[in-house]
Amino acid sequence: LDEIMMQLCTLTRKHKAKLAPTTRKFLLGAIMKLVAQAGTCPPHAAVVIDDFTRSGDVDLQQRCLEFQSLLTSAANVLGEVLPVDASCEDVDVDVDLSFLDGFVHEALSNGAKEYAKPEDDDDDDDDDYLYDGGRGASSSAFKMGPYEKPQIPSAASLSGMRSGNAASASGV
């Protein structure tokens, strides 16, 4: 682990300016996970993490500051926070959210209103307007029906428009 961490740190320091922000974040995440597995932060990893605490990339800066905080105040939980392979962990999902029952009971006893599920989950009220040809009770800012066919201007109206433009251009 130490050799891999050393290579990642060297790569990060040598090519820091050339690396895309996403690549820097991946490299730093890998270094942090290796530090968590090792249980200690070697000096070369500490230097890289410290460098990025002053990064212009706020996300990267925050990650490093949080990691430093974990190292100094809660190093014993690093393995839990950054596990070896969290993608293989089974997640128990409580679809009823029963873990909130105590909170809900307390809120109700303090005068909160009980949750009332909406009767109609259909947020798409514009469908009525669309399907009845625009004659529906709901109004819309958009005209959904076809526009009238434009009328072709006559030669007389075109010549009147030209003379009107000429008069306005001459200042009359």
C-alpha cells in the first residue's frame, strides 16, 4: 500500500498543473482511501493533502480540509468513513421510514399537524388543456391550437407601406 500511495503522491505533485480537476479529485480520493487502510498518514501523503487545502478548486479544498480534520480528531474512524470497498456493502432500506416514528410522535405531541397525503399526485394539470383543443377550464399562456393561415398582402397595401415608409424617412 505504501508503494502505491507513494506513486500516486509523486504523480499528483509532478503533474499537478497539468491534471484535470476531476483527475486530481480521483487521485486525492485514492490517496485518502489508502491512508485510511494503512491507518497512518505518511509524510508524502500529508504534503499532497496539505497542498490541496489551498487549492482554487473549492470542492478539492473542502475534501482535504475535512480529511485533515478526520486525521487529527477522529483517526480511529477513518476505516469506517473510507472503507476498502463500500460498493460491495449491502444496504438495508426501510421503505416505511420507521426509524422516524419517534420523531413524528414527538412532533405530533408538540402540536404539529398530521401528514395528509395529497389526493391527486398528478402535477401535470396542463394535460387537460392540451387534450381538449385549448377549450379547457385551465388557461395557458401558450396557444396550443393551430394559428390561422396568414393572408397574403395585396399589391395596394404593399405600395401604401412603401410610401408610408418613405414619408417617415423624409421626416414628414
